[in-house]
Amino acid sequence: MKVYYKTLKDLPREELFAPGHRMCAGCGAAIAMRWITKTIGPNAIIANATGCVEVTTTPYPETAWMHPYIHVAFENSAAVASGVEAAIKALRRKGLWDAGDTKVVVIAGDGGTYDIGLQSLSGMLERRHGVLYILYDNEAYMNTGIQRSGSTPKFSWTTTTPVGTAVRGKIQWKKDIMGIVMAHRVPYAATASISHILDMVNKIKTALEYTSEGPTFLHIFAPCVPGWRYPENKTVEVARLAVETGYFPLYEWDHGKLKLNPPSNAHLDKSKRKPLKEYLKLQGRFAHLTDEEIAELEKELDAYWEYLGKLAQL
Amino acid sequence: MQVQKTKHIEALTTNYAMAYAVKAVDVDVIAVYPITPQTTIVEKISEFVANGELNAELIHVESEHSALSAVVGAAATGARVFTATSSQGLELMHEVLHIAAGMRLPIVMAVPSRALSAPISIHGDYSDLMNARDTGWVIYIAASAQEAYDTVIQAFRLAESVSLPVMVSYDGFLMSHTVEPVELNDEEEVRKFLPRALRPYTLNPKRPVTMGPLASPDWYYEFKYQQVLALKEAYKVAKEVDSEYGRRFGRSYGVVETYRMEDADYAIVAYGGASYGNARAAADLARERGIAAGVVRVRLYRPFPTADVLKALDSVKAFAVVDRAIMFGSPAEGPLYKDIAAAMYMHGIDKPALGVIHGIGQRTIYVEDMYKIYTMLRENPRKEVVFMGVRV
């Protein structure tokens, strides 16, 4: 990534995400929205998938969006953004676009990205639209009341993967969305966490600028207070532990090269990672886990790091 | 304003005629996805773009759901947009059909109609369109390649006037792939007919708006009622646009077309090219054989032209409605039949009305079949639905 901001004071003071929205106290996605809108600047159009962010920010006749904003449906935000981008191109060519170099940004949750929106995302990436797609990942369908998604981690409790006597939470592993996006050979894709703001805003800006070459993708980790069952003052701590335990590595894929970013760049050495248990124990959704189940998660995490290490050597 | 003098006539399928209309309109963004029998529209449009004859962005989407979603995004950004689909594609779009209308976006879409699975059939009937009839779109059903061409141009004017999306439908294969002579307009004249309107609300960072918000029970109904009003307005504006188009280009159709209805005792009400053409031939035959027969064709299907349909049927003794779609389990299985029955009931009109289901999955509708309908009307006028042309 290019370093556009050395400190948070280098960011514009202007706030483009208005207060008064209905997001939960301590919402990780709300933190992400504030930094996203600030970093992309005012000359951008936002296409938002149905989800928590959408319903809580646009209760007619109010809106939290100071950008031009469009919400159409759940599974099609990438297709809508493709249309917005194509329209700007066509209108500009005909001398009918008066707003200059307008950027197009998608904001979608994990349900709208990993699951129902995967097809339209793939189409947008394959067609090389100059769109920045931002996934805020809270690891379940939170808007409808905490149902399992393709992003929900193994063993996690959700309302559709309850902890029972026969089945204990989600059976499957979390889908590797970054791998899917990178397979489209996009110019730039990166992970970021609301706990590491400087890293996140520089990645947002880098990804935004790269849209002149084609589609870019950001996977932002955004903890959810009611869905993950932790106290609302712990959001940033949970997100930070996700990074520090290696559960959510910070890395970027820049023109075919994978680079781990601090602090994750030290985590190929397992001893530098905090024990996964420290991350899990803060959250009610993992409260039922046995030591054996935690060991299984750790084993899978080690395998994931081995895979990342190989990718980083490419 | 004067009627164009020089004539440019081409031999075109209705699908190609649609592409020529899109070129004349100077559309900005077109979503392209193949489905039979629509595909040759977007093939021809792609040729126009490849040859530099049409300055548009093509979006080669990965599904029809994305096709309509992409043109929703483009229309919201202020571009003039077009897409086309049929059958399963229209079904896959269904969610976004409602949204496009609810967001009041001036989208124009061609729908050469086709039967629905299962069993899969690539052939024509209007099952696809009829499933979309109450989505809030304006719907035209054309009966010739020329009319389809003219209607696309009218559709953009109407869409941009009343802020509603418009479908232009016609018979899959029987029209979509049938070559007819089509008089093409001077493109400069078309652009004068369709000036770039300044839409007050588009996605533009200079004038930010939020589109597609969440409406609580305190607001939702008002949004929906405005759509009701907009469609009522569209009934009026569609007639005005058709008249002005006629003055400029020398061709107009009305919202309902009639054939030999002046003194008709018995009428067939139909839509689309095959049904209308064969009904007219049957009316001629019936008149030769002493039956005062006529035909009423519904061209504007949504908003339903109640006043015009009732007026056209005012003096008949009995009529039949030929539907090329089945509304399963309905009190009467023909969708147009139900519309006319409801319109008549609301206006206190009680006439024998025969519902005829025919042409399903492109089962051949013979002129003799249509003639038989006239004899049924004369010999035993009644209210009943019959399934014609099927082995029972």
C-alpha cells in the first residue's frame, strides 16, 4: 500500500457519515463507515447492499449518508455499482458528466458478499469495473438476527447453528473470500481491521486510487456486539485480538504479490501470535467451546498460516 | 412539426428493429445477457457498438438479475439505459422489477415473450410477461416489427416523462425472428423527439441524494400510492406521446387498436402479433360467411386502458379474449380475460365473454381456430374458459 496518512491527523477533518443513525452502541461496522467515508472523500458514489448498515442509516426521511448513495437489494450491489461506473464513463464521454473524477464504492456485509452476492461480485471483478468493493465482515446475518453465513467461523453459535446436544454450533469452516477475489487477478485486495485504523485508511485510499486500473477489494473485520456476545465497550479490543492472535491476518495483495502488514508480518512465527483462546474467551458465541474444539481451531489456523506463508513467497 | 418525407426501409426481424431503435435513441448504458429468443437484440446492439455506430457502454453481466440491477444503477446515475430479456430471465429479474418501478427509474426493456419452465420450452407465449404485469412497469405489447421499433422510441419518452420503467413486449419467435419491412426514422429527428431531460434526482456528488431508503409503516404506503398515481398518469401521457410521435413520424397506434369493429356483433380481444394477425384474418373470413366480426387489440397492457377497451366493446353482443398465458388456479385462467372481466364488473357491464387459452408454448393458432371462436360466440354466447388447440 501507499502511505497516504502517517498519523490520523493527516486525514481530512470533514465527517461524511452523519450522526443520528440507528447502529448499535459499539458497532464495529459503524466505526468502519466513519473511516471509509472520510477517506474516500466527497467525490464518490456509494452502492450499499441490504444489511445492518443499510437499514440503520437510511430510515426515510433521514439519512446518515452525505455521499450520493444507492441501495437496491441484497445480492446485487456489485451489479448496481457496475452500472453506476458504466454510466459515469458513458456520460463523461458524451460531455454529460459534471462531477469530475467520481469514484464508485460498494459497501456490503458478509451475507451480501460471501453468500448471496458472490455471483454479482464475481461478475463485477471479471468485467474489470473501476469499483472499490468494501466488505464489512461481522461473520453472520446480523440484520435478520444472527444467522449463520459462509463467513461464520467453525463452532460459532448463531441462531441457526445453536449449541445443542447433537450439534454444537457451525459445522463448517469460514470461506476464504480473499482467495476467491484474488483468483480474479484484481489489481489490489487487502484485509483490514477497525482496530488498526492507520493500516485501514491507507488501504482504503490505496484501493480507491487503484480503481483507475480495475476493481479493488477490501475485507474489513467489524465485530458485532449482539451477534458475538461481548460487552459493547470491547469492540476494538475484540478486533485487535483477532489480529494479534492471527485469527484475522492483515495483508494485502498488490498486483499479484502478497504482503503481510504489521503486526501480522511477524505472525508467520507462531510464537509471536497470542493464544487463540484470548480472542475466543471474550465472546459468548464461543463460550461453549471445549479445549479439544479450541485445539481443532488452532490446528486449522496453523494450516491457514502455512498457506499464507506460501502465498507470501510467490 | 412535419411528417418525415424521405423513407428508409429495411427488412428486419423485430429483434433487430429493437436494436435499431436503441441506436436511434442514443442509449448510454446497455446490459447484455443472452437468452432465447431475446439474444439477437443484444447481438445487433453489440455490433453497433463494435462498429462505432452507437456510443454506449455495454455491461456483459453474468445474469439477468444483474442485468436489471446494472441498468438500475446506471439509470440512477442519470444515464439513458436499455436491456432485454425473455422467459426465465424475466423471472430471475423479478425482484428487481419491483425495485426499478419503486425507485421510479426510466428504464426501457424489450421482452420478446417466451414460455416458462418446466418443462423447458424456448418457444413463445406470454407466461413470462404476465407474471410481471403487476410489478409497476408500463407494459406495451406490439404486433409488428414496425410497431415495436416505434414503441421503443415512444417508451423512452414516456419513461422519462412519468419516471417509470417500461417494457416493450412482442411474440417470441413469431415476431422476434420474423423479418418484416421496417421504416427507420432519421436519427436526428428521434433525438429531437427525445431531448436529454434534466432529471432532478440522480446520483451525483455535486447534488448528493440517498436512493432506496428504508420506509417505515409511516411512509411506505405513500411511496406505493405515488406509483399508482404515476401509472394513471402514464395512461394519459402514453396517448399524448403516441399522438405526437404520429405527427412527427407519420405512424401512431393508439393504446387499443381495433379492426372492423364499427358494426361488429362479435369481437375477439387479443394481444401480440400472431393472435392479432390471425384474428383479423378470421374476422375477414367470418364476415364473408355472414358474421359481423371484429378484433380489439390491447397494445398498452399496463396501465390497463380500461376506458378504451370498454369503448371498443361497447356495442358487441358477445366477445372472446384470447390469452397466450395461463394463470393457474385462477377463477379464469386468462390474464387479459380477468382484467376485462374486472373492468366490466366495475362498470356494471354484463356481457357473454368467452375466455380462450391458446398458443401456449407456441402451439399453432390457426385462422380456423379464431373463426371457430366467432361461431362459438354466435351460437352459444356464454361465460366460460376454454382451452383451445390442446389434446385433452
